[in-house]
Amino acid sequence: MPRFPIFRLGKEPEKPALPEMLTAMPAIALEGVAVGVDNLRHDVVLSPRFVDAARAQIMRLIVRHGELEGLLAAEAPQKTQGPSWMRTAAAEARRGAGGGTTDPSDWKLLLAELHLAALNRAKKEEKLSLDLLARLALIKFLRTEMAQQFAQLLERCRVLLKSYDGIRQGKAVEYRERVGAFQVRKKIILRKTGQEMFETLRAIEKETLARTRRSFFGEPKAAEPGSATLASYGLFVNRLAFSEDGRDDYLCAEHYVMLGNWDRDPDRYPRLQDLVWGFMRSLYGEQTASETIDSWLCAPENARALVGTGTPDESTAEGMAQQERLAKWVRLLEDEQVMECVIASYHTVALLGEYAPRINPQQLKNALISRPECDRVERMIQEHGKLSPASLYAAVGKVAGCRGAERAKVAARFLRDFSHYHRDLRRLETLNAAMDSVNLVATDKLTELSRMNGTLYEFLLPDEQPQQPEQDRVLRHVVLKADVRDSTRLTRTLMDKGLNPASYFSLNFYDPVNKLLGKYGAQKVFLEGDAIILAILEREGEPGLAVSRACVLAREIIEIVRGYNQLMQRSGMPELELGVGITLQESAPLYLMDGERQIMISEALNESDRLSSCNKRVRKVMESQAGPFHVYVFQTGDAGSSSAEANPEDSVLSYNLGGIRMNLAAFRKLEQEISLVPLTVKLPPSAVSNKGEYRLSSGTVPVDRDIFRKIVVRESRVPRVNAEDFSVQGWSDRTYYEVCTDPAIYAALEKKKGAAR
């Protein structure tokens, strides 16, 4: 049956608007950092122990990638002069280890410790630019040392060869060939060394630094103070950071796209940049400024928004628009005779491992699209003898067979890869310019002069910090009181069962808490029969995390007791019930001496006792309707009465069962210590919580180098209630603060986090 065209009346569907382009231009600013003694650059001194370890590590990597282990093993021990790190590395080479006797994790740990020390200092001084300065100094030092260690190793090899002068056979010939190959392969060796350094830096950034930085300073947000500074960290997670100019064929082939190098190549970077500029202007208007397009290309996400992945969904209007833009991009590449070069570039990657460096990567790429070049490369392969041209022939066939939809996929991929490369190239240029402003002070005289003038920035490991007096000045302190509910009743119940209350409290409460003290830097102030009082002192020169760590410590105490209660319940034993109070006092505590024993005197002791308390009458009312929260505060009576004004606490009733309550000063300090992000999660309703009368915030607390704990803090207004039935009559202007302990809240937080991914 013949088919006839179907004509539809009405207007053509409107094309969707062009995607809104993201903008991202790399920049770095060292705001508030003083210039050094030359009034131009920032004077920096790095940890001496780190410097020695870094030099030894770089030397080991160059020896391994340069295949010098056997050669250096012939070096006479007495010939190796210099500092200890050089003698150690040489000794390892003589043992044939090539650096293998030192655990690589030791070097990684040291690198992470120095970065964390700089980040802690930046947090302490509330100046993120200090951490940026440390990162710049570290990258500059590592890059400088790579070239210096290569030169030193080459000189050592030359000295060794002099001992074989006049010898024309055996090891002498082999050693001369090795040294010659080492010198010729300099760029390859330094590239491999630099990439290992980069991988280590990227690993500690992902595992530790990024999470710690987010904990301290939050996520970068547009139009907020400090967001540009936080965004600057992308400059350091850049694969090109250890390359000379970013024009390395191997790096581009393996991680971006290999572009042409020779003047006759149609796919040179400047020419391709002009093509992309023209493509963007054809879409967004010829008047679009180059600076604007440059910022668009620094956001690789834009490439996907424009042309998709090469297989747009033609069932949607946006998919059809992407298909149209992609076809336009393919035509442009083909008209400019670039498309074949792009396809060949991707197929060259598989050939590098087999033929390079004997054959130049650019020669391999051109051999896939040019018959004369292919013949030339084929002859080079045959001359080598041990290589087969089979892989080359297969790649030529794949390039020639790339047609239709496959070419569109390659074109879409190329736009994304070119955008990635362009962004990282811009980041490298910005990084190089910033490193020019860093002066790694190398002489004692300049170090002392800069230190005397207060312009020297020393980034040291924690154990290298200047020695302080035994009693460092305490700036403030946090008191944590964990109080056992109904301890008298609990003791009587245990004794009626013929059990020992002392061992019960010790095993299920005091002993587990004691094991936590060192982890959080806490000290025991006082131990009562039914309570324990702890303190965390915040000293000058330490990271200011006293409140946040006290919150995590309190949470862990609650969780431990909850775990023991589950075991006790199975055994028919009574359960422990706690209430915890956390109080910050913005001053050092006082002490009196009882013989040789120090006794702390602090207003925070009394306030923490009040915050950890639980009114028995309120408990009877609240136990069945508290909901997911474990701390409540109620105001009874007339808020305007004279008695309430005389002593507001007389009209306040507290509920704290398995909860953690903190005072206002502690909450304000917590906001400074970590980034608290507003949190909205779906929770079970509570009979006494009115919608909108409380706010939840979440934050991450760094406990140790690789240990982070989440906390959720609730800020709530104090309700005015009827003293008879506790019905809510209104809301006062007062607030109270709870560190949430209910597992349901943290489960909801993780569920929301998982959904966001």
C-alpha cells in the first residue's frame, strides 16, 4: 500500500533556547600575605625534614624511570658525597632496590602532614591564602628539585664513566649506552616522575585535604566572600602542573587529545582554538567577546550541553537541537581538514606503548592518515627488527573505517577533551604566574633577615614547630559533663539483684569513656558516682576545634552507652541513661591545689551541670512524645512576671535524656570552627515541636588525619507551656541548642546525601 506524506496544520515547534554557558576563569590571589625582603615575592621556608625526604623520593623515582639501578650499584660507596638523603638513596641504588627499601606510604604520609599543618594554620589565622601560599611553595619546590636531581644524577653517572676511560668492552660499553639513553630520555623520565608526584598529591587531596578544607571553610559558592579563593584549589589538581609548558604529546594523548606540533599540521592548538572560537560565535553571535568564550571553554561541562555525547536523543527538542549543533561542528572540522587528524589522534594512544619512544608520537599519528608517512614509519619499524607493523596496519584500517555516526561521536568527544585541555592549560599558566611570586629562601642570612622583619612564612611539620613553654597559654576551655539519670534507683536495682554497682558503672561507662580521652585531647576533671566531667583546653598555636571535638566526643559517649545498653537488655540488666551538657568559657580555667592534686575552678562546671540535668516531672510527660530529639527546654508561668525577670531559670524546665545540650557561647564558637550547612530532612513528628520553630544544621568535624565525623545541631526556640499539662501556649525569644544523637536523623542525612549524588 503506497504511503503518502502527512501534512500537519499549525505552527512549527519552536527550537529550544541555546544552553546557558557556565563561566570559569582560573585565578589565584594571595590576599593579606606580606611580601618578603625584596618587596616583590613572598618569602617561604619549608620543613627541613620534608625537604630531605622529597629530594630522596624524587631521586628514587628518576633512578627507577631512568633504569639506573644497575649502573648506580657499581658506584663506589666512598664516592657518594653530600647530605644524608643523597647517601641513603645511593645506598638503596647500590643494593639494587631503586628506592624500594623505603615504603612509599611514608613519603605520602609526610606530604599529607605538611599540607594539613598549613591548612590548620590557615584555619587558626582565618586566612585561607596562607594555605594557598604553602601549596604554591610545595609545587615550586618539587618542580625545581626534579630538574636539579636529574642534573645531579647525570653528573654522578659521568663521574662513574670516567673510571672506565680507555675500556672498550664489557660493562664499560653497557654503562656508556645507559648514560646516553638516560640523557636522551630526559623529557620522558621527568614526565613519568612528575606524574607520580601528581598522583600522590591528588590522592591526599581526595582522601584528606579536600574534606578537611570543606569542614573548615565550607563549599565554594558563587557571589560569597572567599568563594574565589576556595575555587583556586583546582589549579593544584592539574595533570599539567609538573610539565614544562603543557605541550607534552604523551600527556595529551593519554589524558586529553594529542594535537599537532609542526607548522604544517592543521590541528595545532592555536588553529583549533580559533575553530572553536568560530563555532561558538556561529551559535551565540559574532559579537561574542573572546574573553567570554575563553571562560566558557574553561568549563568542560559546556561542551556536553552543546553537542551531547555524540548520540543525542532525537525524541526530544533539546536532543534534536544538540544533533543540529553537532552536525555543524562535524562539518566545520571536515571543512578545515581537521577531522581525520582528530580521529587519528585517538587511535594513536594504543600504539604508544608498542612503538614509542623509538618512533615519535606525531609520526605515528600522521602515519594513520598519510600514505607517505605510513611508508616511512613502516620502514622504521622494519629497521628496528623486533617490532611488528601489525598494530600500525590495524590502526590505519580503523581510521579509514570511521564513518557516519562514529565520526559524530569522535567530534563530540574531541570538543569535551579540547575544553578539558584548554582549562588545564589556563590553570597551568595561572599557576606558573603565581609561583613566580614565591621566593623559596635558600640561605640562612636571608632567612634570618626575613624572620626579623616579620615577612617569613615557615611551613613546618608538627614536630618541627618552635618549642613552647611546658605550660602553653590556654585561651579558652570547654567542659563536658555526662550525668547518669536516676543513679540512686539504678544502684538499688543492681544491689537487689546481688550485683556490684561499682563494677557495672566502671565497665559500661567510665572505662569506655577513659579510652576516648586521648583521641580528642580531653582530660578528666572530676569523677562522681554518677557523672564524669571532662575538659578540652584550647591553647595558643593549636587548631581551634575544642567545641566541635567536644560535640563528637559527647556523641561517641552516647553511642557507646547505647551499644552497651543493647547488650545489657539481652541479659536482663538495667540500662544506663545519660544526659550530656557542653559549655564553653572564653577564658582559661583557674586551679587550686589539694596537696599535689589540681582542682579546676570554672563557671563552666556549674553551667554544664545545669545543661545535663533532666527535670523528673518533665521526663514523665516527655518520654512518650519526645520524637527524634532528646533535649527540650520549657518556660512556665508568665514571661513578663517579676519573678521570671528576677531569675529566668526559676521558670525554666529542662528535659535531657540521651541528649547533648550546649550553651550559646559553644554554639557560636562551633559556627566559627566548622562550616555548618542548613539541613532539611524528613523526621518523625513530635508532639511539642511546632513546624518552623527549630532549625537543623550539619557539619563535618576532623577528628584525625583521615577520620571525619558528622554532627547535626538543632537550634530551637523555648516554648511557653502550661505548667499543668505542658500544652504549648506560645514561643519565647530564648533559644537552646542540641547536638542530635538519634540514629534516625543521621540515617536521614545519609539518605539525602546519597540522593544528591
